[in-house]
Amino acid sequence: MTEMQNPYLMFLGDVEDQLAAKTAKGIVDWRPEWCIGQLKLAGCVADLGIEDMTIAEGIKNGAKTMVVGIVNSGGFLPDHWISVIVDALDAGMDVASGLHMRLGDVPEIKAAAERNGRALFDVRHPSRNLPTGKGTPRQGKRLLAVGTDCSVGKMYTALAVEKEMRDRGMKADFRATGQTGIFIAGTGISIDAVVADFISGAVEELSPENDPDHWDIIEGQGSLFHPSFAGVSLGLLHGAQADALVLCHEPTRTHMRGLPHQPLPDLKTCMELNLTSARLTNKNAKFVGVAINTSALKEDERQAYLAKVEKELGLPAVDPFKDGTAPIVDNLA
Amino acid sequence: MTEMQNPYLMFLGDVEDQLAAKTAKGIVDWRPEWCIGQLKLAGCVADLGIEDMTIAEGIKNGAKTMVVGIVNSGGFLPDHWISVIVDALDAGMDVASGLHMRLGDVPEIKAAAERNGRALFDVRHPSRNLPTGKGTPRQGKRLLAVGTDCSVGKMYTALAVEKEMRDRGMKADFRATGQTGIFIAGTGISIDAVVADFISGAVEELSPENDPDHWDIIEGQGSLFHPSFAGVSLGLLHGAQADALVLCHEPTRTHMRGLPHQPLPDLKTCMELNLTSARLTNKNAKFVGVAINTSALKEDERQAYLAKVEKELGLPAVDPFKDGTAPIVDNLA
């Protein structure tokens, strides 16, 4: 995928709740300087807390890409959004979407993009030809966030590590493997959407050879312990050839996401299997820290929990949202 | 995928060596009664050792499907094969192909299929909509062949186990996950070609709930230790929810297939990781035997090697091609 051009005009359509704008909110949280305004249709309930803008105002303010950062059930594009997307293309913006339905599959949108020489980005659909993974060592350092489950903060953790490294003047690039991450990075590969044969190859492409002191901070997906998605997680782990792993966990989760019958692994078991698997392509792989999403814990519970994890695992344990990731980055030295 | 109708007329085109007909040869080996004849073009070097037949003769002998069981570099369909495929459709046969290029993407072939109401099967391309895996236990028994590497005899082993079980009057069905297997079973899913999110879900679909005493004998793919394809192997393992695992190995292999830098795992290490992973979706998973491809060993080496493996692992070790799989099936009781 070529890189999406920013700034972004954030299109929210007329979605009926804030959760539908979760992707858009993630982009605003991590790249506020790229998100110059939001475009809402009548009836829209979601709000990103940024300036409302028409397409014309977006153009005047320099918007290069209109982002459809919406998750709706079915992933389809409502008919009454089409004319707005066509207007954005006619006004000179590219359009990027995280919906399952491809923008280019809508004839009016395809025609408008061609007529105006604009690009369409469907971030859920990998567009480049991928090789199979090779497992050949490559220069540069890589850190991968892995999880006990899906949706435990792997993207957040990776972005927080990138930020901490950049604040210290280190060379670091977040490498996105999911749709929200791709909007935030401007590029990436939706790893769960590639053909199974190319999972590890896609990650090798995404985090290529680099300077010896450069860190790729790779967004993890799923969990080796999730029966639906573990294949994706393993291919990602092998392709990443991670030098450093960060374990992500949400301590109040009672079962694997979406599977009420499936228990969560304990942290040590999860680390062991990840480490055994990671060492297939990088013998020096090791865990450097633990990232806990403590949002559901009270302050005293939270401190006690982090202290317990640090003691049990002998690794720095932080909530990246509340504590940052400095102890983890310190531990890389 | 709906089931392909047999008997098959085996189309060999004008391929330049016997290896290009490996898929076709596998079908003839395992389903000789389905393969009523072969159709070769001028210059064809491969031969299946069955009767040569024209399309008209194939029809007269009852052929229902013409099978393009050829592997050529690039997986494309040579232009001069198109008219033969069109002729087969016009004569009333379906056509099935294992090439990367889809039959239906060739306008003349698509038109001929429509005109005659015939079906086109592209076995490399999963055609059904797949769910994500759930990991919910389902009735029936399942056996999965896993390997130290790719191409170590997993399909052969699974087919030999199916045959042994059926010979004993047991309920058993081979479940195909690769193209040759799909031609042999008449149905199946090319598991390395599904979108990564659906690997385990595809295998759950392929081996659904069944009678308590029914065995699905599932064809494995790749290896948990192959850096290119381990994600596929893990999803397959989770989706299979195997009660019984058979380890497949080729003892003279010096490195993982296609990757000169990558060593093979030893058998015990390979079994341990497979077992740990399998138990995520079936706590009772266990190894019931070892299948060794001994074709590169001398007779005395072969016997000594099998005896050594039996002793070290405490499991029956056989070469399915030479010894059959009776000791493995005995061990299921």
C-alpha cells in the first residue's frame, strides 16, 4: 500500500453511537495533528471533539484524504454516503475506508476517483502482492506486542513504545497490522485479511531490513491462545523475528473474546509458548515488559496488581495509558 | 465447494516432465477406479499408465469431469489448452483445475460452462463463505497428520489411515486441505488459500459434527516449525480439534523445505509443541503413531530407523507406503 496523505478530514456519516467511531477516535487520539476536522451527516451521534467541517472547508484547511473510519455491522457502505464520498473526490481529496466493502466496487466512487486522478484506500484489503515468509535474519531491531487475548491493548502499547522511543531520540517506526493502526501510520497491512500462505511473508515485508539501531514496533493481532485467530498470531510472530516481546493483558477478562467456553491462559504459560515459537526465527527473542490495561481496576487494586505481576515475572509491568512505557524501553538497553 | 462428479478424464496437456503431473499421479494412485483415461496433447512427456482417451471416448466411457491435475511454474493456463477445455464442456463434462489461474477468468471457458450448464472447479480457490473458528467441542472423532516439515507424507498418511479404517469397517472420511487431496476426496478446502482470519473456521467446516464413532482423517499442511507456513499449520491444528495426532517425518531431510538456513526440529520437540497447541481446543489430544517416509533409506537402515523411533517415542512407527498403518489404527482403540 502506498502511504495515505494527511491531513485527514474525518467522515463520521450518520452513525448511531460513539462505538461505531472507535477507529476514528483512535486516529484522533494518536495523530491529532493529522485530523483537521470532522464531517457529520444529519443524525450523527458520534463526535470526535474536533472542529466540524464541510468538504470545501476541509480543502481550504489542506485536507488531503477523507477517512471513513467507521465500523458498522456488516461493513457495508450506506447508499446515502456515496454522494459525499464522490464530492470529496471531486473536490480533490483521496478517500480511505476501513469498511469491508471496497470503495472501488461502487461504480460512482470508482468513476469519480478515475475522473479526478485520486487514490482510493481500502485498508482492510491488502493491495500488494506478497511473498511467502523466508525467516532469513534481517538487520535492524524489532519489538512485537503479543497478547493473552484479542483487544487487550496491543496497538495502544506499540504506539506508546514508539512515542517513548521517539521522545528519547531513538529511531523507531510503528508498523501497523490492523485497520486503525494503518490509518494512524498512514500505511500497513491488515494481516488477518491476507491469504493464509502469506501471513509471515506480509510481516517480513512490513518490517524490512533497516539500520542496526532502528526499531520496528510491530502491532500484534489476536493471541496464540485464541482458537479463532492463533494462526494469524503465529505467522505474525514468525514474520516479525522479534528481538523484544511485550506481553499485553486485561486482568478482568473472564474468557477469550467472543468465546464464552474458552478460558484465558495465565501470563507465564502465555509467555512460554510465545517465546518457544518466537525463537524459531530469532534465537535471541525475549520478553522485555508487560503492558496491563488496568482501566477496570481501582487505583489501589491497580498498583497491587502491577506490583504482583512485576514480582512474579521479573519484568517491568505498566499500564501504558496511565504510566507510559519508560520502564519497558529502559529494559531494552 | 460442491462435490466433483467422477469418473474423471485426466488432462495432462503437453507438460514436459513427469513431475508436472504429480497431482494427477496422486489421484490415479488413490482413486484408480475414478480415473478412466488420460488425455495428452502432442509433445506430452508425462504418463499416468492409464488408457489414452479423446474427449468423445471419455464421454462414451462415462467421464463426468475433466481434471487439469497439472502443476506448471506460475500456475497459468497455456492458451492452447483453452480450446480443449471448451471442447470438454461442450461435450458435457465439468472441468476441475488445480492451477492458480481460475478457469472462470478465461472468457471462452466461462462462456462454454454457462452455455452448457456445466460446473467449473478451481480447487486452489475456496469458494464458500467461511466463518471464524469457534473451538466449541463437536461430536465425532478426528485424526490429524502433522509434520516436521512440508512434503513429508501427511496426505499419503491420512489416506492410508482412511483406507485401513474402511477396510476394518470403521466409519472414516479423509478430509482434504490441499489440491491433490481435494481431487482425491472430490471435495475439500485449500487451507493455505483461505483468508488468514478463517483458517481454523475452515477446518471446523471441513470436519463437522458427526456420529460418535465416526473418524475424520484430516490432511495436515506445513509444519509448526516452518517459518513460512506455521500459521496455517496452527490454525489447522486448532480447527481440527484432533483426538489423535500422527507425526510425519522424512529422515534424510537436511533443512526445512525451501529454506536452506532453517534446521528441522527433532521429533520429540515437534510432538511437544503440537500437543501443547492441540490441547487448546481438545484437552484429550494425543499422538497415536509416527509415519516415516523411508523411501531414501536402504532396507536395513529403514528397519533400524523405525525401531529406534518406536523405542524413543513409545509409539508405533511405520512407513505407510511400505507397511500400511495397521499398528497406528490398532493404537486408537
